[in-house]
Amino acid sequence: MPARAAWRHLLRGWHCLPALAALWLGLPAVGAHAASEAEVKAGYLANFLAFTEWPEGGGPLRLCLLGDASLASAVDRLDGRLVNGRAIQLLRLSEPVGLDRCKVVFIGQGARASLGNVLDALGGLPILTVADSDGFARRGVMINMVLTADRVAFEVNRAALAHNGLAVSARLLQLAREVY
């Protein structure tokens, strides 16, 4: 297969997203030190920011981590990075208080019990919700990362996005494992 055709084939499938995420974070995608699950999820998170459209532009993209220390060190690499000309600002929250200051709320496994309260507090606000717990997209989280066959995939809840005035690119929807 000629190099150009091979490149197009690689970009067509969903399997290129982890490699792009690792590349964006400056991590090796394959080889002796392949990216960890947390690093891949952090890369996905960065891509979700890049492919989401908020109703108002400008200002930093404040990424709030709620209840999950497992992604904290991997997500630290995102702090200060530019996405579509906007800087990512990281904020760690131990409780679901002050969520309206965020552009993105990552709901970690440690905050599973408070999912209903978090979604109620964010109802109608243009704040992207992302999680990595089974069934969360069906429960109202906008983008949910899942581990399938040792790969990170994601699901998108379009109704939740629309309810909060957000949109994601068609390309992101094509790469999603499921769209609700």
C-alpha cells in the first residue's frame, strides 16, 4: 500500500484517536513505554475540548476534576496547554461545589455517588460533562470513556449536549463507540 493511501486508511478509523491523543500529550503511542490508560484518557479529554463548541467564546477552558485522583497526574500535563487558542486551566474539586466556574467537569469514579447532584447542578449550563464509569452516558453524562478489550473508547449523549447548549464535531461523533 503506498504511503499516502496507508495514511488515509489510518486516519479513517477510530483507532487513530489514542495515537493522536498520545502524540498531543508528547507520549509514545507504541513501543517500550506505551501510554498508560490514564494518559490515554487525558489525551482523549484534550481532544474532547478541541472538538466541543461552547455558545460563548473566549476565556480559558477551566477543566475541573471531581473525585478522581487516578487521572490527576496524567491530566496535569494538560494544565496551560492551548486548545483552539484557549488555555486549559486545571482545578481539582473534592466536592461538587462551585461547578459553575468550570467549562468541563470530569466526574471521576470517586464522585459516582453524587452523579445525580452534579448533573442537577449543571442542568442547562454550557458545561461539558465527561466521565469514565460504565453506564454514565445513559444517565446524562455528555461524554463517557469506557474500557473495551483493553482499549479506551467513548460514548456520546447528544441529548445532554443539546440540553446544555453544547455541540461536538461530527468527526467526534463518528469516532464514538455509541451515540445516544
